[in-house]
Amino acid sequence: MARNYFIGLILLLIIFLSACSSANQTAETGNTVLQQASFGINKGDTPPDFSITTIDGKQYRLSQFKEENKPVLLYFWASWCPYCSRDFDVVKNVYPRYTDKAAFLAIDLDLNENKELINKYKEKKGLNGIDFAEGKSNILSDYAIKYTTTKYAISRDGKIIYKGSGVFNEQQWKVLFDAMVGG
């Protein structure tokens, strides 16, 4: 009985290992697979590139920040989110120290909110220096956005150095921006 169990375990291990090595061979030989694997949304990955226009009419391409050697924070939010409001209330006192060193791009995840509503929110909260943009379904999908307050900190070399969500206090914001700018 124990011998049959042991043989079954070995067969399962062989099947598992052969499946893993087949996937690796495909990844090494198929260009399409390699291209898809070169982008991701986890720490250490190069995030998917996108283009977006802010509510002020500025046009950005995510990869341009790398070209300019400037880190960028992507922040996914919505006007109805109380946690975003708390985050913005804190970050508006921290970010002004970093505006010349790092970009802050707040992308609305509620596709029903238009630039007029976003602009009113920005003005009401006194969020100067932060670029706001209407959400785009392809960006929300590519970044697997499910929660408000989702943050992606992207370094000068275009790699994700932080991914997470939740309300930050002043110290957490400082730590994040310091890590982004190398300070």
C-alpha cells in the first residue's frame, strides 16, 4: 500500500515537472510569449505602457517618464471614495516637496465620472501639482484595478517598485516618494 502511494506520488511529480518544462520551452522559443512576459503589474516588472490625456489637456505616455528619467506614481481613485479623500488630504501636504522630482498621475477608476466632475473634486480638495485623468477601460484592465487607493510607484528605470492599496499616513507617503526619487 505504501509502495503504491509512493509510486503514485513519483508519477504525479514527473507529470508536474514535465508540464513546467514544456511551458518554459514555449516561453524560450515563442516570441509572442516572451513579449507578453516582459510586461507585468508586479514589483520588479516593467508595467504596460499607455497614453492618457489629463483633465488639463496634457498628454502623457507612461514610457515617456522613463525616457525623462523621472519616477511616476499611478494612483487609481474615484470621487465617491472616502478612503481616496483621506489619502488626498494627507498627500497634498507631502507631495509638494517632490513635484520637481516625481510625477503623480491620478487616474479615475469610475468610467462614469467626467473631467468636469474630476476638476471640481480636484479644486475642492486643493490638489495642486497632481495630474488627474479620466479612466480608460484598457488601463484599468491592464493594471487589474479592482480597488480604489491602488498605487503603482514606478522608478526612473521604468520598473514597478511598489504596488498596493489602502490609505497612507504622512510617513508612508514620505517613505514611498523617497524610495521613488532615491532620497
